[in-house]
Amino acid sequence: MPEATPITVLVPDDHALSALAAVPGVRPLRYEVGQDLPADAAEAEVLIPPFLAGRKAVPLVARLPKLRLVQLLSAGAEVWLGQLPEGVALSTCRGAHGGSTAEWVLAVLLSFYRHLPSFDRAQRAGRWDFQVTDTLQDKRVLVVGAGDLGRELKRRLDPFDVTVTLVGRTARDGVHGEHELPGLLAAQDAVVIVVPQTTDTLGMVDSKFLAAMDDGAILVNAARGPVVDTEALLAELRTGRLRAALDVTDPEPLPEGHPLWELDNVLITPHVAGSTTGREKRAYRIAAAEVARFVQGLEPRNLVRGEY
């Protein structure tokens, strides 16, 4: 019986070549976004776009007539929604970056509660500025989004004696439904947003949402910038009633001179929560497993249905 022809997988870097080398029935083919595709690229049935490539890789789809699967290296899929022809599946890298992003959330909460920005300013001024700080212990944290990231965050917050409340689309054991969200906001010291960007979540954190939060509470956005209404957030931050930690913004990148840069009660990082050492290894472990399932004729576990 003749040996089956390997499935060609277009890959963006050498990490992928190493990861897919152990997957039977696969022929990884290296490419660079913005450059001419390799001669055999038209045979590709699987495309792996570069990590956080945004929309740069989307035009490749039109040049791949045999394409059947786009395997992402990110958990978010919003850039690709509505961009694929019928018959081409989309799979995310859910499970790769939840731990790193949860770690970032923990870091910014500790930074606020232990007054690290204040101590940094004092150090730069050469000033010994003793002060009693707040603590993360015994805080109440509402996590909006109960997927991989939400679960990873809860696992990291529990040892700090934090009371964690999870909210998901639907209620289930240990998770409140999204319809309960308005009644939960006021009783929290921090609200962490880790939902995917969909038509339902765009602008979800609006003036009404923010007004329901307790005085002094911290809003943490580790989701996507457009999930938060920037003007509504600015209005609350300018009063000093709330604080915020943002790894993502709208617009993004946040331009020079934007009013968010001027506020002392906001901590901004440039979309780096999942960008840590070892991210490629973690991402390709998931991606290789998804491609292996595809080659075997099985459905990828992280298949996007609808918007996520």
C-alpha cells in the first residue's frame, strides 16, 4: 500500500519546524510574512500565522487554494473572524498563554496594593518614603471570563487568600452566569476582564458597568482593548474614584499624547501579558497537538465555532 502524502503546513519560524518534526504525516514549510511564498506553498493545507501578527497574515489565505485549517498561536481569534472561505477551519492556541497572562494580572494587582509605583518614584528621587501599604490578602476579585485564563488566574489568586468570583457566559458549578454580573460588581475590590473579543463583548465595560464598581476598585483589562469603552474609563479615572491596569487599549498601540498616559491611577503595559520567555514552546506544544489531530482526521480541540 503506497505511503500517504504528507500534509504541507506553512510555518512562520524555526520553533515550528522543531515542534512539527515529531508529528507524523506532516511536512512543515517555512515562510515569511511580507515575502514571496515558497514554491510549494500552494500545496499547504494548514497555515500557522506568526504570533500576534494581527491582520498581516490574513491576505495569505487567498494564495492557498488547498487550505483547510488556520492554526493560531494566540488564544484570541477576532482578527480572523469572517476572513476565511467556507471549508477552512480556525483553531486557537487556548491553553498556551493563560498562565503567563494570569501572572501579569497578579503582578499588577500586587503593584497597586503594595504601592510599587509610589516607591519607584521615591527611589528615582533618592527619597526614603516609608509608608504602610495595602495588601492583596483578603481582597475580593471578580474575574469576568471563566475559560482557561480565568481558571489559571483563580489558581494563582487562591494562595493569597483572595475571594475569587468567576463569571462566564452561562452559569455552572463554581461559575456565575453573565446575567448576574451587574449585581456582582459593587462587592469587589478588583474586576479582571479576560473575555474574548466578540460582538457581544465589544464595549462591554461601559459607563454603567464602571459606575457599578465600588469606590477605589481596580479594573484590570487583560482581554482586548475594545472590550472597554475608553472614554467611559477615562471619565471615571479622572475623578480618581477607580484605578486601572491595562495590558490592552483602544486604540492600540496607545499613541503618544493620549490622555491615558497622563494619569497616575492607571498602569499600562504594551500588550505583553502573554509575551514571556518560553511562549513559543508552550504555544507550539498546543499547535502541534492540534495539527496532529487534524492529520488524523479528527477535529481540533480549540476549533472556533461562531466567534470563539
